[in-house]
Amino acid sequence: MEYSPPPLFKQGASARAKAVICTLLALALLIADSRIHALLLLRQAVGTALYPLQMVALMPRDAANRVVDYFSSLSTVEKENQALRSQQGERAQQLQQAQQLAAENAQLRKLLGVEQRLSVKSVMSEILYDARDQFARKVIMDRGSQHGVATGQPVIDDAGIVGQVTRVFPFTSEVTLLTDKDQAIPVQVLRNGLRSVAYGRGQSGYLDLRFMSSNADIQKGDLLVTSGIDGVYPAGLSVAKVVQVETKSADAFAHIVCEPVAGIDRHTQLLILLVDPNPVARPDDEAAVPNSKADILSKRRLTESTRDKTREAAKEAGKESNPEAARKNPQGAGVR
């Protein structure tokens, strides 16, 4: 039996008719909007009204995205920070090496200029390490007898005297610094030519001018240079500068302290002057040493003449002591 609603509840068209009507209305609106843009204002009004609802609906998604981005960016920043720190350490090491190389380059240029100005031969050397004796001021250089280095040769830098070679090995050498307590160097005041001897003071790094009278013409700030009278150090090389002069009426000598002008504890590249460590003999010393047959013959003749004079003196003495025998035998008096 077919069931149909009672006439009281029957309202409007059927569902199929409604679907057709809605479809046609939608098509009409699409055509009107695409052709004459009739729904533009309506769409903007509806979009403005629905925007707060859209933002509220998208808030959970945006919050989740922000949390994910935060943790991912934090991890990325930490990795970049570690990489930058490592790179900074490498750059700092490279910068220090570059600064050290620049300083060594400048020092080598200065030494090259000094080497060209000197009239004696020299050899460039580098400090390998300090001597083991902690109470001595000595360093070990990388040049030895195979490079022409000999005991007694002076060592300088671009400013002045640094020390003296005291021990030589085939490929290394020991240099005693100017401030060593056992080191001494003849100097003179550049201002007035006053000569003296400077002695090292050990670990203090200063020099003393000993046995200078209280009225000596020396002032604070005077420059001391090598005098050259020892035959080892070339004359005119800078040694030290006077930093303290103390004179007391009760003391016969003045207390004079000097500071070396050379970089005793600063430079690693130095110049060794290849001077002859054996000083030239004085003329009287050379004359005292017979070096030829003529010298030997002259010495023999001098000895024989001395003996003859001695015999004649003995004869005269015998004549005076025995005049009777001298009259009887005038030729043989005084001879037995």
C-alpha cells in the first residue's frame, strides 16, 4: 500500500525540484559574476564578515607551526654558533701567526739593513732555546763552526750588542748575553768619549759601570757605544743607555746603572759578526818573537858580544886586584 503524507503536512515543491532550482540559480550567479562582476561587492562584504571567524579557526594551526619553527630555528642557530666559534678560533690562530710573521719580517728587514751597513761579514741566526742554567743569561743559536762561527765573536740585533759567543759546536753555538753576571764589554760615552767597562748584573737585565770616579763626566741619558780597544767588538756599536747615576761624597766611585738598547729578551733573529776572535798582536809582541833566521843570528851575535864585554870587564878587574902580576904578564893578567 502506497504511503503519502496527509495534506496537512505537505509543503512546497519536492526535493528534486529544489535541487534543479538551486543548480540553475548557481549557474546564473556564476555567469553573472564572470561576465558583469555583479557579485564583487557582495563577496568582499561576506569575506570581511567571515575574516575573524577564519582567523579564529586558523589559530591552532598557526600556533603549531610557530612551535615547530621555533625548535627548528633554535637547533639551526646552535649549529651555526658552534661553527662560528670554531671558525673564530681558527681565525684568531691565523691572526696571531700572521702578526708573529709580520713582526719577524720587520725584524729580518732591520737586520738586513744592519748587515748591509756593517763592514764585517755576518751570519743570520735564530735562537733555538735558552740555556739550562737558570742563573746564567745564555741562549743557544742555530749556527755553529760549520757556518764560520768561532768563540769570542759578538752577536748583535738591529739596535745594538746582544752578547758574545762563548761556546761553539758543529751546528749550534752558545751565546752569553750582555747582561750575564760574568760578561764585561769595553764602552765609551758617545757624548764625550769617556772610556769604561760595563759589567752585567745577571737576572736584573741591567749593566753596571764600575770603578768610575764620583766626579766623572757622565749623565743620565748618555749613550754608551763599543770602544773597540779590545779587538773583539767593532767600535761604534750601541751598547746601553745610562738610566741612573748616584754619587756620594763618602764613596770614591759613582754608582752608575745602564739599560741595554738591544732587545736582549725580545728578538729571536740575531746577527753573528764573523770577526777574527784572535786580536792582532802588538808591534812589541811581534818583535819579541823570532820568526826568521836573521832574528836568530842577530840574537846570537848579541849574546856573543855580551860575553866578550863580560870577559874584558873581568880582565880589568883582575889587573886592578893584582898589579904585580899584571906588570910581569900584561897580556895574560886576570886569565887563568
